[in-house]
Amino acid sequence: MSEQAGNLRVLIVDDHPVVRAGLTGMLAAEPDLDVVAEAADGAEAVRLALELVPDVVLMDLRMAGVDGVEATARLAAAAPAIRVLILTTYDTDADIVRAVEAGATGYLLKDTPRADLAEAVRLAARGETVLAPAVAAKLVSRLRQPAAQPLTPREREVLALVARGLANAEIGRELFISEATVKTHLVRAFGKLGVDDRTAAVTKAMAQGLL
């Protein structure tokens, strides 16, 4: 891939070859952007980024093996000057927060128009935060919510056993507490997580990295 002096250098990461080709074509049409390489997964992305030192890594989120969040965290630790711009189809709260906490400079969705994507790359290269409108709205909404009470160690233990498929009586025997106490811990955990049942509690706790 040819490069021009002074142009911004971009590494494209996506596990779908057609998507990579499309993104490369879109960005190659911009006179000030050069796509220096493509990667099919997070591990390859980290290797190429450290070797080529692009200005911006356009990173897919969900990939087999090392995913986009883990690759972003590795790059943030090893080469913080390289900006990572997440480009994904997923806009769930958990995905957004994980990516931002890992060190992503921005978070865009794959329906972003070409001109907006190119401008986002330029802004990310300058260190500016770039968020899709829907993503920005979700982050603002999340920040406005009152901080949730953290789960106690015992509540996390109970939920971990629920995740293993144990019934309340079995959890009580495992932890040497009464079945009524197990129910009390579950009710409190439900309230803190904002859910109404065991499955939702386990799912949300896992999404938040609590289990």
C-alpha cells in the first residue's frame, strides 16, 4: 500500500475480509489518509501496530481470540500515542464502557457515512474523542444515573453459584448459610443490578465483570 509523506497512517482491523476491503477503499479515496496494513484479529492488530506505528487503528470490537477491547488495552499500555477508534455494529452499554475504559479514543458504528468516518480518523489522530451520536447519548444517560451500590463479596459468591446452576438450597449448603439467607442475598443483588430474576442478574453481573 503506497504512502504519501505527511498523510495520516491507518491500520484497519476486522475479521471479515469484505469489510476490510470496503474500509480500505473508502479511506484510500481520501487524499490525506493512507491505509498501511490490515489485520484480521486483535493479536495481529497489536503486532502490526507495534511494528508499523500507525497514527490510528480502526478496530473491530468482536473478533475470535483477542477481541477489540483486549487489543485496545494492550496498545494503550504498550504504545499510548497510537489512537484506537472502535468501529462496530454493537452499541450496547457494556461494550461501549469496556472499550472506553480500555483506552479507545472513539467509538463509531459501521453505518457511519464515509465522510464522517474519514473526519473521525483525523480527529482521533489529534487525540480528540469521537463518538457516534447514539453512543454519546448512551454514555451521557449512564453518567446521569445514580451510582449503583457495589455487590458485597457474599452476594457475588451467591451469584457465582447461581451461574453454576445451583438451586437456593444447594447454595445454602455450599456456603453454610440458610436458604432464607440465600434468598435475601439474591433479592439485594437484584436490587443493586436493577433486574428481576436470577438469569438477568447473572447476565448483568457477567457483563459488568463482576463474575
